[in-house]
Amino acid sequence: MATRSLLKGSWSKADLATLKRLFPDHPTAQIASKLGRPTDAVKKKASRMGLSKARSYLKKLGRS
């Protein structure tokens, strides 16, 4: 059984803080792995929170 005691889809305050801190300048897949969630769930939650990737991060990836 999974170690998470949260209901499916629930985000703890710690998870939200981690997402907010890491999302701008870390790969989404890496964040998803750290949080133990699917990449699509992390993308959707970040979008709903109004988070976006930092311009400097996107430029480093060759995107503008």
C-alpha cells in the first residue's frame, strides 16, 4: 500500500509549497518524480495556481 494517507488528487500544503518553489526553474518531470505524482497532474496544478516557467529557464532550454 502507498505511504500517502491523502485522498487521490489531494495536495498537501508541503506539496504546494514545493511545487511553487521548484516549478519556475526545474523540469516538470523531475518535480513530478519528487512529489510522487504524474507529470500531467503537476502541469495541471501549476497551471491552476498560475505558475509558469521562468524566462531564464526557457532560454536555457532554447525556448523563448
